[in-house]
Amino acid sequence: MMLYNLPIVLCVLLVMAFQTNFYFGSVFDKSARKPNRSIYFLIYGGLCCVYLFAPLSPLLSSGTALLMIFSMAQSYRVEIKTQVIFSILYAVLMTVVSFISLYIFSMIDSVDYTSMDTGMGVDRPAFIKGLILSCIIMFPVIQIIRLISKRRSVSLPYRYYVMLLLVPLISTYQINVLATDTKKDIYYFIAILGFLFLNVMIVYVFDTITDKFQFMHENAQLQDQMNYQDANYEKTVHSFKSIKRIIHDTHQQFLYIEECIRRNDSAAALEHIKLTLNKVEDAYQRVNTGHLAVDALITNTLNIGQANGIRIDTRLNLQSSELHIDRYDLCVVLGNMLDNAIEASKKIKLAEDRYILIQMHTSDSALFIRVLNHTAQEAASLHTRKPQPEYHGIGLTNISRICEKYGGNMTTEAQHNAFNNMVMLPFDV
């Protein structure tokens, strides 16, 4: 018989903490961990000591265990409903595995541990042995969950979370009924295994449903992006046509000026030159950085701004003769940043408050873009700082995706009726 002593309990505590963290790291992904997690481990450790040492009633013991698990879930940046779902699922899995462990020891020791009380008067050595074996069994179970969980980021409708929550809750009730009213034989053991399999499959069902919504979400985003990119290509084609038209028209004007010079009518020639320059200035690209995608998008923004009474300042310093960024990706990033600024500016009632600043410059290794615009109200209420980029606003998801592709980053600042969007894209060389 294993002795019940402090070193063993501390080892069990550490194993349980590691295993719980391993579980949530599998279903939530390590990238979702909060920066400072020590406070959650301390809370977990305190609750675990209460669970292992204090003579609690079965109800209080179960509640303490659930709080202990949920405290570890809090160390990850995920939605609260997701934390609750997977905390309850872990509690159910641990309950099922604990009954399996006690059944195994009952077969070995010829003692019915499965009916023992986990509260006051508990058989502590058997309880600790059951916990140890439960932790051992849980590791392969978590590994299975790790393999089938693809950690999707799409949020499902609440009704799916409710339906998925019912299965673990019903499983817990059925296990308690089996433990109380069922003979502890091989059929009892098979029933417990069945519940274990059922709850593991819940993770697979949850992942499959999420996968479906992820596909629908990505398909809708792709369609929107294709439509958006078609509009950007239309702007570029319009740019080419404008340049071609200007060249053709300028040739005709030069013929007229040449004729005026031949007739020594310098006044008419000068007047027509001024008129031609004004026409060229109005029709030609208002931005000429040497990069067609940048010129077309910013020129289009300047035209929209002029039509809507939006004051736009541009500070462009693209020193590199070639931007080592895919033109499609550049259109996605710059186009979405400019469109968001224009849409926000249109909502401002006073024309003198409508303002956009566009800054672009390059270094030897990266492109830097900054678009600042005034907003109709406090920008902090318009753009939250949630970890999931899809909640930040129209277009920012696509910008974030391109930044990840190139190993760059996007930063947003919202304060004092202004929204500041900054992007850094390393050159893909």
C-alpha cells in the first residue's frame, strides 16, 4: 500500500498542473498563452492543495476541482465560452479516467475502491493512487485530442456550444448513476470506457463543426477579396488608359502649338501651352512614385477625398526602385488601409474635421506604411484590441494575414478621435 505523505502529494500536484496546462495548450494552442501566467499557476496550486488536503464534501470537492481547471484555462487568450466548454470537458474526462483507475486498482487489490467517498473519511492512499494512474491515462487521451484538434479561430453560434455542453453534463450524471447503482463488473468498466470514447469524440465533432464554419468564413472572405481586387485592377487599368489618352491628346496639342509658332502667333501658343498643362495636371496621375500599384491606389484615394471634402496629406519616400512585395499583396494591404480611412472620414459631419495622413517609406529591407485618419467619435470604441484580428474592423483581417505571410506586423492605435494604422512589410527577397 502506498504511503500518503507530503512528497507524493506534491508530485501529484505538479503532475496535475503540468497535465492541465498541456491539455489547454493542445486545444487552445501555445500562441494563445497570456504573457504573465504565474498568477494563474499560483491560483491553480492553491486550489489543488485544498482539493488534495481539505476534508471536503463531494459537492465542494467537485466544485473546487472545476474551479482549479478553469483557473488554468484563464491563462489563455480565448473566449470565455470556449474556456468553459473545454474546462468542463477536461473535468468530465478526468472523472471518467478516475473511475477507470479505481476499477483497475479494485481488480488488482480485490477491494471495491470505485464506491469510496472522495470527501471526509476518504481512503487517502487509494485516492492518491487513483489520481496518479488517472494522470498517466490522461496523457494519451490528451494526445489524441491534440491530434484531432486543429485549433480553429472561428467563433461558432452559441447554440452549438450549448448542444456540445449537454453531452459532457449528461455523461457526468450517468457516471454518477453507474457508480452508485451499478454492479462493478466488466460491463461497468465497458460503460465507463464508452463514456470516455464519447467525450473524446465530442472534441472531434466540435472541431468538424468549427472546420465547416472556418471553410465558409474563408470562402466568403476570398470572394470579397476577389471582388475587391477586381476593383483595384480596374483602377490600374484606368491609370494606363489615362496615360495613353494623355499621350495621344498631347501629340495633337503640339501640332497646334507648332502651327502657332510658324505663324509667329506667340500669344496664342503660350495660352494653349498653359491650357494643355492644366489639362495634363488634371488628367494625369496625381502621385508618381514609380510604383504603379501605389500610384493608382493613392491617386484614386485623393480623387475620392477631393469629391468628399476630405483633406489628405501624402508623405511618400519610396527609395527602392523595386518593392520586393507581391503586387497583389501590396494592393490588399494599401487598398484596405486607404478604404478604411476613407469610410471613417465620410462619417465625420464637419468637413474641416475630415483628415487623412498617408505616409510610406522604404529602408533597405522593408516597406513602412502609415495611414492616420480622424474619426466621428472616440476611435477606441470603434476598434477594440482583441487578440482575434477579425473583430477589429473591415479589411484589417486581410492586412494582418499579409503581414503574417511576410513576417511583418500591423499596429493600430485609437485615441483622441483618431485612428492610426501602421504596417511593416519586410521585403520578400
